[in-house]
Amino acid sequence: MSGKLRLGVNIDHVATIRNARGGPHPDPLRAAHMAEAGGADGITAHLREDRRHITDEDIARLKGEIALPLNLEMAATEEMLGIALRHRPHAACIVPEKREERTTEGGLDAAGLFDHLQPMVARLTDAGIRVSLFIEPSERQVDAALRLKAPVVEFHTGRYAHVGGDERAVEYKRIADAAALAVQGGIEPHAGHGLTYDNVQPIAAIPQLAELNIGHFLIGEAIYVGLDASIRRMRQLMDDAR
Ligand code: PXP
């Protein structure tokens, strides 16, 4: 499945900066338009239960006003299911969520939560929303995603990004093996979390991966070079790795 690797740009942290002052600036919608101009293939936004960055209104505006596919990251709750069904984003990525965490730590336990997730995946799918499960790169989780009939999985690359040396090599192999397994089962594998200019290329070189979702680093880098330039450079590194 080697070919163009899509880049989903996560704009949550534009909203984090906006919310630090409570006004309308900087507007994540403007960032989404700039991301499109910079070569993003999709926009990703996580509506957290505590609304610490993206708000309900942001989701409505993103869905209504951007041309790129919207990937809504959401916890597996009835409230979020209702919001997804109302806005009908292109994709919904189900993520684990804990209020006290700073970011999404670890993947969704799709195997352990099977009975809870099954009706949710079915309802999103019936509404024409492409379901993705944000999971650890393991056989057990890929197998659960298959049984849940999720068309997409996104592998959590946070551990790969944060460990070094031999541990990173082990984690990298887990991601590559899980991507191959997903494709064998007919699932489209994506990856994301903690990716930067320095660590993206080995991940981008995994031929089965179809999409990477990257946020914090791109928004941080945009402070120095602008969002357009930070995305263009990431896009170039990804393309060069293929
Ligand atoms: N993919 C998922 C499912 C996520 O939850 C996040 C973080 O919100 C990302 C990708 C992007 O991670 P980062 O902001 O570290 O690039």
C-alpha cells in the first residue's frame, strides 16, 4: 500500500493558545485554512470532554467551512457519539480520555472495551462516518479492531517518540508489524502522536501506513516559521521517506 502518505494536521493547540486568554484569537479555523494551503490532506480536532482546547462551536465551524476531510477525535461516550452523529465528520477517531492527563497517554483498549465499543462503532458506521480506533501497535488490539469492523486504526506512536536506542527499535518494529497485520485484515493503518521532524521519517517509511496525524510539534514550530512553512517541511520529510 505504499504511495502518498496523507498528513492530517491536528489544530487543537491553536485553540489551547486562544483559550489561554478567552477571546477569539488565534482562530483554529484560520489555521485549518492555512494547513490546507500548506499541503495538509485533512484536519484533525479533538473535542475533549473538558473542552480545554477545541469547543463545540469550533467543530461546527470546521465542519461547515473547511473543504478538507475532518477527523473528529472523541472519547467513547454517549455525549461524544451524539455530537459526532450531529456533525457527521468524515472520520471519527475513538481515543481513550482521562481528565487529569495532559495529552492522550496510550492507546484505546479496544479488546477490553469490546462490548462498549461495538454499538458505538456500528452507529458511527451506519451514519457514514469512517471509524478509526487509536490503539497500541499490538496483535491483540488489531484483532479487536478487526472484530469490531473498524475500517481504520491509528497506532499510538508516543512511546516510539519518547524512548531512545534499543527500546525505540523494539517499538518501531511493533508499529511496522502491526501495520502489516492491519492491512492483511483489510484495515487501513494510520499513526500519530509525538511526531517531529527528527523522528517522522522511519514512521513515514512504513509502506502500509496511509496517514499520519501530527499536531503539537507543527503548531509549536509555526511560532518560529509560520504554519505554512512548518507543514510544508513535514510534508517534504514524509514524501522523501517514501
Ligand atoms: N493522533 C491522535 C489520536 C491524538 O490523540 C493526537 C494528540 O491529540 C495526535 C494524533 C497528535 O499528536 P501530537 O499532538 O503529539 O502530534
